[in-house]
Amino acid sequence: MAMLGNYIKVAYRNIVKNRIYTVINLLSLAIGLSVFLFSSLFIHYEYTNDVFFQKHDRIYTLGSKINENANIGIDQVNAVPSAITPLIKAELPEIEAVSRTIVRKLLFTVGGDAFYQKARFADAALLRIFDFEYIQGDETALDNPTGIVITETAAKKYFGDKNPIGHRMMINHKTDMVVRAVIRDVPANSQFNSYFIERTPFEILLPIASMESITGFHPDTNWEDSYPINMTYVLLPENLDQDWLNSQLRGIYARHYPEQAKSFITGLFALPLVEANIATWQLINLPIFTTVRILGLLVLLIACVNYINLATAMAMKRTREVGLRKTLGAGPFQLLLQFITESLVVTSNAMMLAIALLEFIIPLFNLVTGRALSMIYVSTLPWLLLTVLIVGFISGSYPAYQIIKTAAGEALRTSGIKGKSSSWVRGLMLGVQFTISVFILALVFVVMAQNNRVEEKSTIFPKDRIYTLDGLDQAEIAKARESLRNAMKAIPGVENFSLSSQVPFEGTITSNSVSTTLNDFSNTVNIDQINIDHEFLDAYDIALVTGRKLSLQDFQKPDDGRFNVVVNEMALKSLKIANPNEAIGREFYLDMGENNVITYHIIGVMEDKNILGFHNDIKPFYMFSKPDGYRIASIRLSASANQKQTIEAINTAWKRVIPDYPVQGRPLTDIFQDMYGIFEWITKSLGAFSLLAFFLALTGLFSLSAFMAEQRTKEIGIRKVYGATPGQIVQFLILQFSKPVMWALPFAIAFAYVASNTYLEFFDDPIALPYGSLLMAGLIGLILSFITAACQAYSVAMRSPVNALHHE
């Protein structure tokens, strides 16, 4: 123990003696450790949602497998149609409980205040599956079809200091509901509070028994609502597991899933509750967690290599000390223990500095993302200590090996060990650093270029001039649509007012399996649909290839089950129609069951435009009109309009025409940004990793080149005595210092090439691989390394040769 204490004292003396190099080592390791720890904490947080629920290990969420030929950018979604739940109840008596949650934005009125709020309709069993903490009321609150459960945040927001129990909340100006329970806010690290695109706070629960009367939606018979935000939970008894549930789901799918939908949904599956949050991230189909984990390790690796390189160089100055210890009887194990101890001392100090950095970074991250990431020291202490031991041992092993392998006699004769072996290894490690740094920087350039392509492609629609109004599918608002159209088109600066079931960039899909042969649905193809009015194509600059647009006459609700439609060119390929001119007058059919067949009559062919955008392929689409299917209005503003004033006028007109319902307006650019912001976040994150990696690599090169220059002081003095100019000395040293960087560049570019190709495969319209960007990343790495090395080379080259010859 005394010997270990002595080693620690020696370690701190060396830290004080070599302040500059110690500070460099501490900062490098602290940055590397903080990045690694943060990435690990983030991944652990995302993988441990909902563990505070008592029955979390027996709760499963249900999902749907998507046909790989659907080309929608994802292969599964953590949601199933709401019609599955009654089937599970009827056919699987072994389960303890099953419940759906279906999210809808509703208009709530409390007192005289009206506000839109997203709420979850849920089966009463939800309160028995999850052990929410009740402030007032109990788990029977949803048994009553007029009951509401609210969180303490919602209670404070809508009722202030009043007791909310028994108070009424009117929904959509027609249905009175009563608050019957108040629960504690669900912790942030729950899938209830996770959101992917638009935040859906867990604040209000409504009984699903009231959903049909409130919204007109029939949850027990609907097979089309597999949206990721709508979840289905199953609570299993302890004697059953995920495999059993999956086998039962396969049977339910085979027996009950509609045949026309099986070409799109190919199966059902169950996931443990703790994986529900991960399934949400997987919607963008990018390996986010794998990437974060790898980048965290790479940055830590660079920091470790920094330490190894510099510690090895510093150890070479201590060969006489080691020789003396060997002469006095110190064995290899004692010397190894000494140097490993010194490495652990430095690493421990770096860890404390890293933790201090995290105490600043984590709150900032939580503020921006709405998460509740934290470091609980009691539970994480063993992991932190293990990290210190592993990093300290790895970082200290090679320097210790290099110094203790030297014979005692040789060590006493020289103050440093010189040789190709140690120099080659240091060069290799420095090359690894720059390989990683240039690799990450090259990826940043590729991601930025692809993001620019995505943003450029979005200009196929005039998104900067479109303002949208949501909620037009509500019955009372639907009655005033034409009055609203007239009021909006009377506003100066408004060019167009159109109605539709969706707008570009929303990413929602309604797909139908149709046939080109009447009453023969043995061979069908999937074609997506959008419900539009006669102004939609003009509002979004969608041109026709042939035929005509939909007119007002096409918008009368047909009595004979026939619709005139406009299809895109991609749909012609699916319908096996040779060219646009042959398409006019052709028909295709949709089987609605019970001898009910809808006929679609083609009157026009429009150009292919990617309505969904981003990493979705262009889909076959048909556009038709069904008046009760309009949800959203698109208002196109003129190029010369003052957008702020025009939007204020739009809001005023809405209040005049529909005074009882608050306006829900937002620019189309915001809808685009909902998804595009994720890719921007990826770019910024990669950029941060890249900056840190380059900072560490350059720091390592700077410190190592300073040490190498010091070791070659006498050699440089001799060269100057023999006539070498400062310029020649600088050129010579830059070449020597930069060799590892130069051979590292081809490897970095090769790795970046492979990774970039993989990333670009996620997009329907990828850029051509930007070889110039890859080369630019390499060039930046080379220039920065030259500048770093040149600073040290110039300093050494300008020294007096007399002083240099007295060195050592």
C-alpha cells in the first residue's frame, strides 16, 4: 500500500513538472470521456424508458410489418389497426388486459375558455395495465363513458387551484365530459412522453367508448389507422412471454386481416414496452443509436491515442530514472504498476473534469430536447470506475511497455530511447487519429450536401407561399367551408384556397389495393390516394401531362360509386398503362366488400412529384374528390403579399366566419421543418463530433511535434551549422511531422466513401457521391496538420545553433 502511495506521489510530481503536456492530456481525455459518457447515457436513457412501471416487464406494444416493396422508407411501425383490440379480447382469454390509445386533437371548453388540445382515447384497461399514481380518483375513472383522467399539469393549467374532480369539460362544443381522476405527471423517460415529429403531451385520457360519438370514428371496426402515435398495449401473465404473443398475433393476422390490406401490412408483432421508444426512432430508418455509440467510441479512441502518444514521448525522458530503479532492484511488474498508476491518476482527474462538463451539457440537452437525461452517481459510479480503469490501463500500457523493456545499462547512458520501432508506433497512432477525424468530417460534408438536396427538392412546391388551416374535417367547420373559401379569397394577397386530405411533407399515406379488371381482385396493386378539390393542383403548381383537371362538377358526391380521378405517371406503371394518352378514359376498381365496388375513371395524368418527400420514393397516386374527406386547407399567397399582414387577415376572417372554433394555422414551411429538422439535427451532431475529433487530433499532433522537435534539437543545430536555412529546416520538419497524416488520408477517404454510400441509400433522391467533398475533407485535414506542424517547426528552426549544440 505504501508503494502504491509512493507511485501516486510520483505521478503528481510528474504532472506538476510537465504542466503543459499534462494539461493537454487532461483536456483531451476529459473531452473524449465526456463525449463517450454522454453518448452512453443518451442511449441508455432511450433504452430504459418506462422501467418505473411496476409491470413493465410484462407489458408489450403491438406493431405492424410493412411490405418491403411499399417503398415508404420504413419496414415496420409500432402500431396496429384499432380493430385488432376487440379480436384479442375475444380470442386470447389468457392475457390479463389489452388497451388502445388513439390520439386526436380536440376542442375543449372549460368555463368560457376554448382551446385545442391533443388527447388520448383509451380503453378502461389502460388504467389497470399501468400503475399511474392517483392524486384523486382511481383506476375506475374510464369505466364511465363520460369520464376524463387528467394529469396534475393539466389540472393546474385548466383549473388553477380549484379541485377539478366533478368539473365538466365540453368537447367540440357538443359533448360534456366529467373529470373523474387526477394522476401524477408521467416521468419524461416514458414512451407516453416521447415524440418523433410533433409533441403529444400525456395530459388527458378519454374513454374510447365515447370516441364514436365525439369524433365519428369507429375504433372497433377500423383497419386503416396504423399511425405510430396510436399504441396498443398488452399485459401478459407471468407464465406467458413475447414468443407466445407473437405466435397468437400471427394467427389473428391470418384469420382476420383484410385481404386487400395484406399486400401492404405483411404481419403483426409484439415488442417489450421498454423498446417502444426505440421503435419511434426507427421511423426515420437511420441507425441513430449505432451511429451515436460508434462516434462516442471513436472520439474516446482519439483521446486515448493522444494520451498514449504523448505519454510515450514523455516516458522516454525518464529512461535514466527507470534505469536507476532497475539497478536498485525494481522488477518489470513494479515498473509497469508505476506507469499504469500514473496513467490512472491522469485518467481519474480527466474523469472528474468530464463529469463537470456533463453537469453543464446535460441540462442544456434536456432543455432543447424535452428529455430528462441525468447521471445518478449511486448507480453509475461502478460504470464510471470501470471506464477509468479500462481507459487508464489501455492508455498507460504501451508507454509503460516501451520504457521498461529498455536494459538498465542503456537507460543509464541516455536520456531518451530512440529507434524506428517506437517512432513507427507513434506515427501509426497519430495516423489513426487523423483517419477518424477526416472520416467524420467527410461524412459531415456528405450529410450537408444531401440535406441541401432535400431542401432544394422541396421547392417543387411553393412552400414559402402556402399557409395551411387544419381541422376542417370537424362537422361544424365543414358546414362553413365554402363561406370560408369566399372570405379567404376576398383577402388581398390570397391567390388560391384549396381543400385536401393532406398536404406535401406530412408523410401520411392512405393506400388502396386496386384492380384493372372489374370484379377480379385476385391481382391487385397498391396505389396511394389524396382527396383534393378543384384548386389543389393550381395551388401546388402540379402540372398535367395530358387530360384535364378535376372541376367543380367532379366534386358532387356520386350515387353510383364512380369517381373521376387524376393519376400520376407512376400510377400508370402500376396499372400497366403504356403511356399517358392511353390512360384517359381507362378505369380501375376498388373492392369495398359486400358486393360494393368503387370505379375510378381517369380524366387526367399529372407529372410525378414527391408528395411525401425526404427518404420516401415517389409513389403511385390518384387524386379524387370526396367532400367529407377534407381535413386541411391550403391558402396560397401572392409573391408580392406582405405575409405577416395577410396571415393576420386570414386569422381575422376565420374568427368572423367560424367564431366558435379557434384557428389552427401554420405555414407549410413549418410542416416541412417538422421532418427536415431531424436531418439538420443529425448534421449538427456530426459536426460537433467532427470538431471535437479534429481538435483532439490537432492537439495530439501539436504536442507530439513539440516533443519530437525538442528531441531533434541537436540534429537541427548541426544541420544549420552545415548551411541549412531556416526555410529548409521548416520544410524538413513539416514533412517529418506530417507523414502519418499523409498516409492516413487515403484510408479516411475510403472509409468515408463506404459510409456515405450507405447513408445515401436511405433517400429516394440521393445526390451523386460528392467525391469533391471527400477530397475536401482530406485537404482540410492535411492543411490543418501542416499549419500545426509548421508552428513547431518554425519555432525550432529559428533557434540559435550554438544553443542547439549545447542541448542534452
